[in-house]
Amino acid sequence: MAVEPPQSLPSGSAPIDVGPAGLPIGIQIVANTFDDLGAFRLAASYARVSQPFFDGALFPDFRDQPVQGKP
């Protein structure tokens, strides 16, 4: 019996919503072998039509806060 080698499938993920507990919900995009461009195109198309997730209360700015354990 021959063993099939694992396939290399290009993939990516994108946030789609925030659940009731405030945790993000996402989708995973998986394309056919050697179709990296197809996966990127789908992710880019989704990003153009979806609501922005990385602003406001969903993505607070912590840059000015001190790191724990450091002054």
C-alpha cells in the first residue's frame, strides 16, 4: 500500500465577527495546491467588503501602557 505525501494547501484566516463573550470569530480560507494567488485574492476581496475589526474598542491602543514587570 502506497502512502500519499501530504499536500501543501495555501491557507489564511480572517476575522468575521465578535462572539457574545467578546472573543473573535473567524474563517479559514484554503485553496488548491499551488493556488496561493487564489487564496490571497479571496482574502483581499473579503477584507474590502467586511467591517473593520482593528479599530476602536475592538482593538485598544496599549502602546502607552507599561509592560508588566518593567518600569
